[in-house]
Amino acid sequence: MTDRADQKPLPRRERREQEREAPHEGVLARRDAQRAERARATRNDRRRKLAFGGIVVAVLAIGSYLAFGDFLRRPTDAAASGVIDIQSSMAGFTPSEIDVTAGQTVTLKWWTQDAAVHLQGGVHTMVSPDLGLAEQLPAESTKIVTWTVPNKPGTYDVWCESCCGGKDAPQMHGKIVVKPASASVGASVG
């Protein structure tokens, strides 16, 4: 072993070059730790973004289902059986116009999924004095209405008086088109 006293000291310039070429172990360890921390932060940031994106997609999917779910759950058996399917909601009647034949007996399958707290008196109404209609539909229910169409061809207004402004609210109106008995054989959905 060589004693340190036996070693000849290096000139300053050479010592600096050696220090530049071979950084201290502590410096390397700090650099590695900083790189690892940055990589961990990047991974965590990606995870947060993915989680946020997943939450946004879930909220939009649930909101879409709630907003348009009535259309997905619409009964389909009504048209085949000669029954006219009508939905009442806070947006009005769906379909907004139906065709019927004067003098015929028509069966309406009238339904809603609106909750009672949203409806005045807990009901939707279907009113058309010219056609002799004055029906009430309790919240979240279905009602079969059998109605004899007056022998008065024309286009008639029907409205809901119990919510969203009643007769004065344009979205709460629908139309019933009464066709002359010779014009068609049965009722159809318009």
C-alpha cells in the first residue's frame, strides 16, 4: 500500500478534470432519485387523468340515460295491437301529433315516468274540450284510455294543465288530427 505522503499531489487543473469526469456518488444518487421522483409523478399524473376521464365518461353516460331513458324504455307492443302509445313528460307529449279517424273508438296507452313532486297535484292531464278529453294520469304510471273520437274532422289542440305552465306553455301541447271516416281505416301514430 502506498502512503498518501508518498503520492505526489495533482496539479489543480488535473484535479478539476477528474472531478468533472467522475461526479461524486452523492450527486449521482441525487440525480437518480430526482429522475425516479419525476417518473413517479408522471405516472401518478397519468393515473389521475385516466381516473378523471373515467369519471367524466360515467357521469355523461348516467346523465344521458336519465335524460333519454324514457325513449329507450318506450313500450313497443302498443303499435302492433292498434293501441296508440302516448308519453307525457315535462317536455310535453310524445308523439306530439297523432292521427285518428272520426267516429272510431280509439285506445290510448298513456304513460309517464315523471315523479309526483314535479307535477302539480301529482298528475299529468290531457285536455281538449273540443274532443271531449279531460283525463288525469298519476305520476309514474300507465293508464289505458278508451275514447270515441267525435265525428268532427280537423286538427285539435291537446294540452297538459298540471305542469310547466299548463296551457300557456308551448311544450305542453300536442295535436290530434281527426281524419274523416272515409279517409282512413284505423288509427295511426303520427
